[in-house]
Amino acid sequence: MLEVINLEVYYGGIAAVKGISFAVEKGEMVALIGANGAGKTSTLKALARMLPSAGSIRFCGEEIAAVPSHRLIGQGLGMVPEGRGVFARLSVAENLAMGAYSRRGDAQIDGDLARVYEMLPRLKERNKQLAGTLSGGEQQMLALGRALLGRPSFLLLDEPSMGLAPLMVQKVFETIQAVAASGVTILLVEQNAKLALETASRGYVMEGGRITLADSAANLLADPRVRQAYLGE
Amino acid sequence: MDTFLQQIFNGLTLGSIYALVALGYTMVYGIMGLVNFAHGEVVMIGALTALAVIKPLAAAGLPGPLAVLGGIAVAIPVAMLLGFCIERIAYRPLRNAPRLAPLITAIGVSIVLQQLAMIIWGRNYHSFPPLMPATVREFGGAQITDLQIIIVIVAGAMMVGLLLLVNVTRLGRAMRATAENPQIAGLMGVDANRIISLTFVIGSALAAVAGVMVAANYGIAHYNMGFILGLKAFTAAVLGGIGNLAGAMLGGILLGIIESLGAGYIGDLTGGFMGSDYQDVFAFFVLIVVLIFRPSGLMGEKVSERA
Ligand SMILES: Nc1ncnc2c1ncn2[C@@H]1O[C@H](COP(=O)(O)OP(=O)(O)OP(=O)(O)O)[C@@H](O)[C@H]1O
Ligand SMILES: [Mg+2]
């Protein structure tokens, strides 16, 4: 479904992503793990066309490297950005409405909204509240719900566990699993390698802008290099 | 005659006009953190375009208010097109340039538009024919004309319309989302360039109407009327808290009233040393005071950093 070949991202003259290649098949959940500054966010932003990049990005068989960011959701590519990126001065309901922005006139929006509220009841309770006043966990839920309202077939998730208490992390990941079970393909970026590899079926390890390991999640979890570098052993 | 009430009426009229123009500054600033100093020239072009249509219409025997409506109907699309082009030509290529660059092109655009207007309409003052009802009404010892009442009502209606557009509609929601974070709004499918163009176009439409109001209120229009007016409207936007729509409205009205009261009393206060021709001083005095004591404006948020 997604095929990336030789992706490079530069900030000024400095390379953050140095020619990586990987693929995600339809229906998969794939984890991309790595330390701070490894280039994970840069990779996702390049996929969502929020950053210029070199190399090929094929999505559903189509080259999207030249497609502007705002067209991608219409093609089924959604993203929950790092740090959630909720619109702080818009209400929860308005944030969710923004999620459905690309589906103008779609009669199924209301049904989808009801489903999101059902899956994330906190959002319903607080739907008139400004998003900026939500707790971190609630904001993460909102970012997720908002992305789902775009009806993506493929979802990029950037560190959904960041800054959340363990209980909240668990809740967020349960939601992610439910989304995956509903048939959405997911590329999950996480620093919490254990959690990511327990959730995903396959994984890539990124170091210094390169992919250094690629394997099934189970094998990566058992790999001594991964255990030493990312699982604190 | 009651000077105080009289100056409040005059200030309200003037303030409504400032508010319409200030909205253009504040909308653009809110969305892209840019002060569009060429906005005053859009007001001027709007006024002169309308006048160019109104005169022949009136000469052809059309009733005054209809001729004025005809002028506005032409001035609005002309101003919208102008606003669209200003953004495309002067600002879009500099979207990622240092902040000083678009400020300099803004001044450049201002000069170009003024010169262009001078070539088209000449250096002379054009008198705005007295086509609007000038019936004078008495209220508590002060006088107010029908024209003033119309200006306040039309400006008020346009402001309510804008608030509804921004706060209630799908487009307005996308505008607010883009103002907060264009990249993330993009992920939802919002084309930030389109939203920015629309912002310029809407602000320019308000400016055109404001231009006609100024011309009708003072009875004249000329190629450099946009400069001082633009500065004052910018002051109003800063006073209210730049980037904040309600702030621009409040700032505009307040500035109009401060200015009118100032002009009404300055003669008495200085023993006749300064006259009402010092009216313009007040706006800039207000600007300086706001910048020193409350740079975020009356309704602005403390942090005005772009996301
Ligand atoms: N806007 C930027 N300008 C310059 N350099 C940047 C910018 N954003 C990221 N970088 C650099 O690019 C490299 C990769 O950053 P990136 O954010 O992609 O890492 P990451 O793997 O997501 O890290 P983290 O786990 O901390 O989120 C880092 O060295 C970072 O300093
Ligand atoms: Mg990151």
C-alpha cells in the first residue's frame, strides 16, 4: 500500500533522513522505532508532504512525492502529528468537524462522528470545551478521533504515547488497536519500543537517519541489539 | 449644542469605518502574521472606482442612493481582485522569507498603487456628489445625519456578517484552523493558499465599502487618502489586539470616538493654540500608548507567537 524508496530529508544542508526504503502492506500495523533525533518525525512529515524530500513515495500505486499535503487525505492518507496538534482555540466538536473537512457533503459523517464519540466518550462529554483546555491524554484522543473522521485507509501516528500517564497510554493503544482491527493500515512511530513492537506486526529500527533493522515485531523484541538499545536491558 | 454627544455621534461614524478597514488588517495578520500595509490603498482604489461609476450614473439621472449602490457594486469586485493580486504578487513568493521582506514589498505595493491611482484619477481631490440623504436629525442637543446612520448600520451589519462567517460556517472554521496551524489544517484537507487568498479577498471587500463610506462622509476622495486611513485602521487593529476580530471592531469604534472627542475639545484644552486639524495626532498618540503599555491590545492574547 505504501512503498518508500530512497527517501531523503534535509534541513538546510543537514540530512535528517538519509535514503531509507521500506514498505507497508494493506491491513498491516508497522512500527518505526528509534531514539530521539533518529529521523522518525521527519520521515512521517515527508510522507504527509509537510516537508520537501527526495526519493520516491508510492501510495496505493501512485507516486505522491509531488502531491500537495492537503490533497492526501482525499486519497486516504491521514496523520496524527507529533505533539497532537489539536486546534487549541477551536472546540472539541469543531476540531472533529475539521477532521471531516475533506468529506464535504458526505452523508456518513454523522454516523462516523457518533462512532468516534462512542469509542472516545470523553470527547462527547467535553465537546463544547476548547481543545487547548483538554488534558494531554484527552488531546491525544481528540487528535486520533479527528484523524479518523477523515476516513483514512492509511494512518500515520507520531508518538501517540508521548507525555501520557501509563493508564492513558494503555487507553490510547487500545483505541489504536481497535482502529487497526477496523481495517485501517497503520504506520506507528514510537519511542516506547516495547509497546510499539507488542502492538505492531512488523517493525523498522531507525538510527541516525537510516533504517538499521527490519524484521517481524516478535523477532525485533527478541533481538539483543534492540533489547539493549531500546528496551533498557 | 452638546459637544460631547455630537462628538460621540461623529466618532461612532468614523469608528465604524475604521473598524471595517481594521478587520482587513487583523484578518490577514491572524492568518499569516503579516501586516498588509497596502490595505489602505485598497480602500482608496475602492473609493475612486466607486466614484468613477457613481458620477455617470447620477448624471444619467439615477436616484442618488441607487447610483451609490451601483458604484459599490463595481468597487467591491474590483477591490477583491486587487486584494487577490496583491497577495499573489507581493506576498506569496515571500511566504518563507524573513519577516522584513514582505513588509518592504507592502510599502512598495502601496507606492505603486498610489502612483497608479494618480495616473488614472489625477492629483486632484474628487468631490463626492451629495447623493445620499443628508436629512439632519436632532438627538439630545446633537445632530446626526441619515448618512451617518446608514454608515453605522451598514458597517454593523457587515461586521455581524463577518463574525457569523468566521465563527459559524465551515469556511470560517477552516480559516480559524489555518490561522492556528496551517500545516495541520492541511492534513485535514484545507488548502492554506486558498484560505489566505479568501482572507485577502474578504478584507478587500470590506475595504471597498469603507472607502465609499469615507468618501461620502467627508465628501471627497483622492489618490493618497488611503495612507493615513490605513495607518489609523492599523492603529485600531493594534488597539483592539491585532489578530482578533472583535478587537478590531472595538478598536475601530474606540479610536473613532477618541479622535472625535479629541478634535472637539483640543481647541478648548489648549486655549485655541491647537485646532481640530490636529485630529490625526490622537490616533498616533493612541498607537504609541498602546505599544508601550499594552502591546497585545485590549482583547489580544498575551502570546502572539505564530504556531
Ligand atoms: N525544523 C528543523 N530544522 C533543523 N533540523 C531539524 C528540524 N527538525 C528536525 N531536525 C533534525 O533532524 C533530525 C531528526 O529529527 P526528527 O524530529 O525527525 O527525529 P525523531 O526521530 O522524530 O526524534 P524524536 O523521537 O525526538 O521525536 C534531528 O537531528 C533534528 O535535530
Ligand atoms: Mg519525533
